[in-house]
Amino acid sequence: MTTSLSEKPIVNFLRTYLQQLVLLFSDAELTRSALADALRDKFREALYSPTTEIRFLPFLFLSCQAVRGLNMANLTRALSEHLYPAPTFMSTPPPYFDSVLVPIDAGIDAEAVGSGYVFYFEESLLPHDIYYLLAHAYGHLALGHLRKSDVYSHYDVLSELRSAAGPTRRWDQAVQAQQHLWLVPLAPSSTLLPEDIDVEWSIVGFAEAFERLQREDVDDKAQVIQAFASRHGEQLPQVDFEIGRDAQLKNAGRRSWWCAYKSWAWLYWQIQLVWEKPER
Ligand SMILES: [Zn+2]
């Protein structure tokens, strides 16, 4: 049976806390690596702030880190850089995942305070995806799935969390059922600097769909977005592109790609709104 958090003080705490973090994910001045650094600073600030009530410390992450190509090998490598052991999971994780919560043994790292868990996320994700995973991750702490001194790590995959049928794992279902209680919406403009993004603009049908939306040449905007999402939803999170790193790119071209990126980010945001209706 799932515990209802609706009346619990932790819900108010998480909402207030995420409200502060939202600003980071909406800050267009932050590059992706700077976002991870800023998020880590916020985690630390909350852990050591005298204004944080002691009863809420077990619900705070110790730290966070972005990992390119998040899988077992790269995660293990990232952990080993801090002399942390390889993670263990209750079930075998997929070849790649989007985020993972790893417990750090206080015996290994005396600085392991709060929940003792570190939030690792896939570096190539867009800010609102990272935010979504983070909000989901807090749910695992709030519901007591993950506690200090636990030994198991927990991975999450965005496409699974957002699948029409809902996540298959029981813990994820429990979080999804209640995360509306603390999930503070992000501004749709959440984005990163173009120099630090990898974006594809060649998804079949996207340009046409976006033009129609701009012209408001649609009967039901949500219907179009949904149709687009159902056709291309699997592709969106895995999109990879070299444009942002192309040193030969002309300024005009860069601007054009930046506009394309913003359009892409906007449509993806709209898709999220459709997928994350409260009744689901
Ligand atoms: Zn999860």
C-alpha cells in the first residue's frame, strides 16, 4: 500500500525547495555544466543552512553530477573518480538510463550527509528533463523508498516514466501518483546557451508541425502535439547533434540553429504539458 503524502509536511518543504531550484532550470545564462555546478551548490546550501529544519535533512541530496552517456560503465567511472565503489541495483539496469540515485556510504565519505544519495544525470538532457527527473527523485526519498545507509542505487529512464501506460516498476508508479503534490512547473523558456547544446532539427514532420502551430492552423493544438509526440516521442530524448560544437559554423547559421533549437524546446515543452496532465 502506498503512503499518501498529501498531508505530510515534507510536501510543503519539497514544493518550497523546488520553487528555489526552478530558477536554475529557467536561467538561460547557464551552460549545461554550469547548471550541474549551480545545482550542486544549491544542494550544499540547503544541507548546511541553519534555516533547514533537521527533520527534512534525510530528504536532501548530497550532491549531483552530469555524466555523458549514462550507463553502468560511465557511472562506475564517475564514482571511481571520487573513490566510491561501483553501484549495485536491485534489478539489472538497461544499457543506458537518464538518471540514477547512488548512496554514498558515510564510512567512505565522511561528508555524506542528508539522505546520503547523489543524483547523477545524463549530461545531454534538456534542463526541463533534468528537472523532471530530479522532482521524481525527491519522490523516492519522500516515500521512503531510498533512505540513508541503503546500499542500492535506483535508475530512472524518462521514456519509461512518461510512457502512456505509466512506469512498470512499483516504486516509480507510487512516485508518479503523487509527484503533482510537489512538482512546481517550469517556465516554458527553460533552456541552455546554444554553445553547449546538441540539437537535431531534422526530425521528420517537426518543421511542418511547428509551422502549423505558429499559424494556429490547427483545430486542436494539443491534438497535433500529441500526434507528433506519439510518432516521434521515442526520438526526442535521444536527439544528438554536433552543430553547437561546430567551430566552422557561421554566425548567421548559428542564430538560425538557435532559433530552431528554441522552437524545438518550445514544442517539446508543449508535449510535456499534454503528457503530464494531472489526471494521469
Ligand atoms: Zn524512479
